[in-house]
Amino acid sequence: MKAICLCEQPENFSKVYAGDILPRLRGITELDEVIYAKSDILSNADRFADTEILFSTWGMPIFTEEEIKTYLPSLKCVFYAAGSVQSFARPFLRCGIKVFSAWAANAVPVAEMTVAQIVLANKGYFVCNRVYHASGRKEADTAFKKCRGNYEETVGIIGAGMIGRLVIQMLKAYRLNVLVFDPFLPDEKAIELGVEKCSLAALFERSFVVSNHLANNAQTQGMLHYDLFCRMRKNAVFINTGRGAQVVEDDLVRILRERPDLTALLDVTHPEPPVEGHPFYTLPNCLLTPHIAGSAGDEVVRMGEYMLDECKAYLNGEACQYEVSMKMLETMA
């Protein structure tokens, strides 16, 4: 089948489809050497008329339905070696074109970082580090004695989508109690995962660590607010590797000032980065990282491998694992 590479940021494409991925794709498709941009397609209407498969990653251009029908009339599949497809997928799906995403591959490093932070938080790492720097070893020892560690501690996961579920699965290596807030999680699936479903209020009240993995949509924006943050336990930790817009950030600032025992680990904010002079930069109990939880470095190659395997399954008439539907877009990140 005729295939093309399409990406407005060719450097990203080369990093993601690295190693032997492109040669292996050329072994199963008619894929040429060029990484095209949208302008190449719009300026060569006939050249891409027989294209059936499209490979992309971060830098995937946005097309209208009319553009797809005019310039890519034979297109059957888009294989997107990155996470969220929210920005571009709908016009393709409306045209009957299958869209596949490596969101599951991108979920792996997010879950790994989240689990690492949860384990450190339960151990008292963040509060002890802060107290040690501010007040010395003796006060840090006192703070540490108040931490329960990772045995039978309670962790709260907000959102049991791809990343949330992967975090839950990884936490099974530890002796922890896991609470989940997710209205879309069936009771039988919660039992299968070994978690307890509860309300957001109960999750914030009972958990020592609260980790946000909500899907990013209009319904979830501003869901995490002062009434929830003020319920957090002594020395508790809030982790956000989801999206900043889900947090009422003025409320989070307020509680961090009122409760210096609390810690916020923010890999995402709204906007990113926070505006100059924002309190997040100076609050001692707020740790900022520049949206590093997702795939980075050599981790991005995993996403290219996922799309290679997905393409092979599609061409062989086998079941595909990572196809995105219009319905899925309502709740996924």
C-alpha cells in the first residue's frame, strides 16, 4: 500500500521513527524517503491521490474534511506515533479514515514517573527534603517520623484511563490501598483492578498522595478546587501529570500558603509555563517540572514501534489495539 511520512517538524519524526523502524515499514508498505509537510500535499494534488497510509507524530498538521477528500481521497489509515489526537483526528474520522495512536506507549513513562513520585512521597522524601533545607537535620528527622511509608498507605488516583490504569497496575508491586475517582469506571473493572471507587471528596480526605490523570476536556476543567485541597491529610502530596486546566490554580496557591505541610508536584500548569511572577515559582512546597512526564529522549522510539506493530496487524487483517473512535475522543486525553 502507498504510504507517506507527514510531519511539520521533521526532527521529531526522525527521533520517533528511529533505528530500524522506517526500513521495517518500507518492508511492508510502499513508503518513500521524504518527510512531507502539509504544503507539499496542497501544492501537488495529483501526487498524493493514491496515498493509503499516513505516518506521523508530534507536528501532525490539521486538515479539513474538504482538504482530505480533495488531496488524500484514497487515504485509509493514519498512524500517529504520539499521544493525544484531539487536535486533528475528527475530520479524518468523519471521512471514514481509521486513526491509530501510540497513546499507550506515551502512557508508560508518565506512569513510571508518577509511581516514582508516589513512592517517594509516601516515604516522606519531599517534606523531609524541604524541612532539612529550611530547618536542619533534627527537624527533618521529626518530620520523617510522622510519615507512614509505603506499607498499607492510601493513594488516590483521579481518572482511570490509560495512564491511570497503568499507574494502578504498577502500584501492585507495593503494599498500598488505592482509591479511584472515575465515573466511567465500571464496578466490575474496579474489582478487577483491585481498587476502591469513591467520591472526589473522600479521595482527597483519605489519600496521602493524590495523583491527577483526568482526561482533558471542557467537563474536567476546574474540577480540582479549594474545597478538595483543604481536605488533604497532614503532609499530603498532590501530583499533577495530567493537565493544568483541571486545577483551579488560585485555589491551589491558597492552600499551599495556608498549609505549608502540603506538597504539590506539578509537571503541568495552565498556561505552560506559568506566567512570570506566578507564586508557583517561589512557594517552597511547590515543585515544578517542565512537562517531562511524557515520552522523551530514547523513550519516544517506543511510540514508533507501537505504530509499526499496529500497521503490521492492520495489513495482516489482525486485531488492532490502538484505534481511536469518535466516541473515545469524548473522554480520552
